[in-house]
Amino acid sequence: MKFFDEAKIEVIAGDGGNGAATFRREKYVPKGGPSGGDGGRGGSIYAIADRNLNTLIDFRYTRIFRAERGENGMSSDCYGRGGQDLVLRMPVGTVISDLETGEPIADLDRDGKKALIAQGGQGGLGNIHFKSSTNRAPKQCTPGTPGERRDLKLELRVLADVGLLGLPNAGKSTFIRAVSSARPKVADYPFTTLHPNLGVVRVDANRSFVVADIPGLIEGAAEGAGLGHQFLRHLQRTHLLLHIVDIAPFDPGADPVHDARAILDELKKYDPALYEKPRWLVANKLDLLPEEEREARLAALLAGYGPVERHFAISAINGAGCRELTFAIMEHIEEEKRRPGFSPTTNADVGLKADLQDHDETEN
């Protein structure tokens, strides 16, 4: 199954049924009067968050969704049946917005959350509503109103507490494998990660957080270089970013400081608010450096990187330093939760859900 995190759809709610203009025609009932019933309401379209889904592939090929039309009114004061509502199930974390105006419509940020995305039309009035002392045989009735029609954009933003940021082959996937049960693909060539991966990091029996790994960024991603920067949307719900930097690149001409600063520039171009999120610097692949060079390399990286709240040096391949880092992350998240106005991005249902790496490594 391919991983799709974006789709465009058209939703068309059902039209309301027309009201009827009829009269009673019964034996032994003189002057029966009007008996036209109202039309039924048109079906509305709802979106509901379903934790059992983790991709928008269902909306990639089916683009138009129509709700049922309401029945017309009938004689003998019979009202038309209302159209059946249509419920579209979407992954938790889906953001729905109007395609033309960009106006946000709904954010399905928790399992079971339901949102109205297209209102059904109202049924028309039958002639029973127009009778009066001066108009005993009304012939007028009203038609049903059309259902709402909208073009929508769907964006999936995964729910995670921590997001991993860095160049391809910086060791992000290796890190998530080291601290969680997630098993994303790891290889010795760039862009092995083609879609986001989620991992649940359990610090102890009752404490855990969710970490998100996205495809690597390169300089010029905002202009379409590499896989672009659209995957950064999956970090917008996080409370902490880990900028993982390869401190011992194989290319002798590579400059970790320049590469790290380039990632920060791409982050700022995509979303200044994302750039302002709490961000920690994590120097990875410490095992590839001789012990006598490690301190100097780390000092040079910190000096060129600029101000940073906290920094760590780890080796994800053998787990060195990862335990201390995960405990520090857990303490940071718990401190954030105690602050007034904290808005959780994950819940137990999402945390216990299987990771996204079950999808094949296919292009987005």
C-alpha cells in the first residue's frame, strides 16, 4: 500500500426534495383541502477520524463524493424521506481546508472526531403550509434548496510529540530503530526514507512518547531539490524537534556546520512558526570518530550552529547516548504538559497504534 498524505476531493451534498401541491380527493369528504407534504432534506457529508487508517489513499483515485437527495413530498400529508448522510473516514491528523480559499474547515486531531464538511439542502414546503382563511385551496409549493458543493484539500499531518530533522543519511531512521520498535528501512544510499515513520518510545511501563521520522532535507528543498519540503507538515504538531547532524561524514569535503545551517534555512522558508519550535541539536555517528577528536568536532559544530537550547552526542548504531537523550525528551514533554494551555498532539490510541513503516517503500 502506498503512503499518501495529500488529496483533493469534491463533495456534493444532497439536494432537498420538492414540496408537493396536491388536494384530498376522497369519497364523502367534501372540500378536502390541500394535502401536499414537504420534501425531505438532502443528505449531508461528514468526515470522521478513524485510528485504523494511516493514509489518504482512499481519496487518491475516488475524487467525487455525493450524498443522497431528499425525496419529494407526496399527497395525503406525506413528507418525503430525508437523504442518507455520507460519512467519509479519514486518518487521525487529517486537516481539511477549502481548496479555493484555503480556509480551514476541520482538524481531525483525535480518534472519533466528526466534522460537517457539506450541508444537505432543505426540503421544500408543501401546499399544506399555505392554506389560510382567505386561501383555502393554495396551489403554491416551494422547491428544495440545493446541497452544498465544495472542493476540498486533505492534508495528513501525523500526530507525534517529537520530530526528527536532518539531511539524508544523517542517521534519523537508525535512531528511531534504536529507541523504539519501529523498523524503517536503513541503507547506505540517500533518501531511503520516502514517507514518514512513527515510533513509540517507552521510557518505562507508564511513560512514553511518539517520535516522527520524515524524509531527509537537502539545501534547495524549497525549490524542489531532493524530495522537496512538503514532508515538513508532519512536524507541525510536534512539541520538540531533534536536529540530527552527521558529525563524521564520509565525504572529506562535507561541512557539517554548513549542512546544518542549510537545514535551518529550509525550515524557516517553509514555516517560521516551525522554525521557532523548541529544537535540540543531536550530533550522531560519534563512533566513527577517534576519542581524541570528538570533543573538538563537537565544539566546532556548536560554535558554527548558533544558539541551541540543548545538545547531545550519540551513536545511534550502537545506542550510545540514546538512553540519556530519551529520558531528557520525556522530562521535557512532561514539563510541557504541566504548562497552562498545553494542547496534546497525541493520545493513547495513536501511541499504541502500529507504526507507519508497514507501508511499502514507495514514492509519495
